[in-house]
Amino acid sequence: MGRILIVDDTLFMRTLLKNILSSGGHEIVGEAEDGDIGVTKYKELKPDLVTMDVVMPKMNGIEALKAIKALDANAKVIMCTAVGQEQMVKLAIKSGARGYIVKPFQAPKVLEEIGNVLGA
């Protein structure tokens, strides 16, 4: 089980992910509502994994992913994306994301992807 930082600009999505991940035995060590805060919290909390929304104000998920990877090349980041954002997902994977989960979240798929990345 992992220590996870959730980065999403929507409180509803953060809460939903928190509930899914907690039910899977993971510890939520922090939350951030934009990429800028997410990068700061990554430095402070050093989580095992980050779930990162792609579309956010201030600093989007791709920029935040790149900033986190610059701090820690081994950072494990999974992108959260809406259906139809395949190009953003491809860019995120090229930028160092370890995987992605699609909204609306399906608990079994989320836990499977998190498990795959933490086990890698």
C-alpha cells in the first residue's frame, strides 16, 4: 500500500479518489487543488505516488508532472484524464507519467492501476 498525494482542482474528484484509495488500503498524505501547490506538496510530503489531474488552473498537470520529475526522476505519477484527452495522455506518458486513469473513475480500475505502478 502506498502513501499518495492527490492533485485535482475539483474537490468532488479529490474526495472520490480519496475514498477509492482509502478503501484499497492506501494512505492519503495530502491534497492539492492545482499543479503549483501539488509540486510544493510533493517536495514536503515525498509521497510514493501522485495522482495528477491533467486540466487545472495556474499550472496544468503536464507542467506539474515535468516539475515533479525534475525534482525526482523516480517519481511515480499517474494522470487523471477525461475521455477524449488521448493526446494529453500521450504527452504525459512521454513526459514521465507511469500511467493514467480515466474519469469517471471506476474503483477497481483505479486500484489496479495504482497497484501496477506501485509494484513497478
